[in-house]
Amino acid sequence: MLTSKLLKGIPHNHDDIHALLTDDSGGFIQAILDCMPMPVFYRCKKGIYLGCNHAFSEVIGLPKTEIIGNNLFHVFPKEQAETYLENDAQLLEKPGRSVYESEMQTFDKRNFYVRFHKVSFNDRTGNVAGFLGMFEDLTEQKKMEQELHRLATRDHLTQIYNRRAIETKLIKEIVIALKYYRTLSVAMLDLDGFKKLNDNHGHQCGDRLLQCVANQLLGQRRSSDYIGRFGGDEFIIIMPHTLLGGAQEYTFKLRRYLETHCFKAFPSEVGVSVGVASLSPDDMIGKRASQILDELIAQADSAMYRDKRFGRKSIQAKDVSVTS
């Protein structure tokens, strides 16, 4: 029974304590549970709640009278109750202790991220009778972790991927391209007239231009693409499993879109130079991922500077400068 672990180790001459634990008519065990700050519950192996403490009732948002005697589907949304039953089934098959983290949503739509600690308990015949559990609320900890991750991976001004994060994404896509024998394309974009805009109208104006470009790139990106600020006024677009022709067409339309929806709003003449590079699976065989990354960026960068040198008008006629 539930009291067996509490009884273990108590000297038998303490008859008053034994009486409290074996006959809980005075509510001693419930008092212990309610004293615990962590939410505690216990239920039978069919998922029916046999008891809980005050902290559990508060978090769930239901009084004990609506929890005790009811099953998981009364306390939690259907999908979540099924998940908890699956975990119970694993603990039933292999009795003992289980620790796992999970998202938790109450019926009144409050969301938590928690770490469950559950243990099976036996009946007098030695068979599993149910589960005793408690959970820690990790919601604020997870929010802090997510914020730290955002600060580490996002450019502070534009909120798109910073250089370190976008290079990490590119390495991952290179590994995937090698594994599944796919083509990978990359585009480098450099803002023309950015220094002049900064010099004549101040850095705040330049910052607004960078933010405008980043927002438009994000708004126009395809679901499979990644956008990052490579540094200064340079941006990079990773285009997984995209052939060279498709990458050219996409970046050409993107330049047109920036000219129409972003650049015209600024007092100085600004534009963008674009370079596209693409590597086929055959090009990547026998090379390290870091080596492929360097080649792609170098080729896209070289194409971008050719675009800048020869002028956007001539490049537009050819779609974009390409090195492959």
C-alpha cells in the first residue's frame, strides 16, 4: 500500500505513529501531501485519481472533489491524457521509477512545461496497483533558456540569424545534401549605397534600412530557406535542395521586390548586389562539410562582387551573376 514506504524503518514501539499511518481517518497522510509545495497525485493503474495535494489542485485548476474519483480524461485534454496513459503503460510493464519532461495544458488552456517524477506502487499481492507522482514547473526556466538561445543565435538589430547561427544551419544542410544526394544553393546579398546613406543621413537611417531588408527577406522567403545577416550590410540566403536555375530566378524576383517595397522609402539611392552559388552532390563528394561551406560562400561572394562591379542593369539582363 501507499503507507508501506512510510512505515518502513519506524521502530515498532512507536505505536502512535503506526496508528496514524495505518488508519488515516485523521487525515495525517493528506496533511503530509498538502504540506508539500510540489504538486503530488496518485492514481490507480486504470488512470483514476485516488488522491492529490492542494498544490496539484491549484495548478490543475480543479477542486479535489472534481479530481479524486475521476480519470485522466476528466482532468486533462484528450490528447494529453492519452500521452500520460501511454507513460503509465510503460511503467506498468516495467515497474519502478520514471522521470520525463513534458508540456502540460490544463482544461482552462493554461500552459506549463513540467518534469514528472513517477513511481509505481503495489497492492498486498505484490502486483502494480497504481502510480504516485509529482512534477516540477519548469515553465520559467524553459522561457529563460529559449531567450538565451534567441540572444545567442539572432542578430540583435534585425532579429534574423546571426553569422555563427547561419553558418551552423549551412553545415547541417550540407550534411543533409550529402546524405540524400541533393543540390544546395546559397545567395549573398550586399547593399549598394549603404555607406553613403549612413554618412549623409545617420546610422539610425542605416539601421532602419537593414531592418527593412531583413523583414522583406523573411516575408518573401520560402518555407525551406534560411535567412541570416552575414555581417555589416551583407545578407545570406540558404536554399536547400534548390537547383541553380531556381535559385537564380528566386533571387532575381527578390531583388525586384526589395527595390519596390524597401529601397524607395529611403532618401539616398540604395540597391542590392546579388551572387548565387550552387553545388551538386557530385561537386561535394569526398569533401568535408566545412570545406563545402567555404567553397559555397566564396563562390557566392565572388559572384556578388562581379554583380556590383558591372552594375545592376547588366546583371538584371542576365538574371544574376552565378558561379557554380
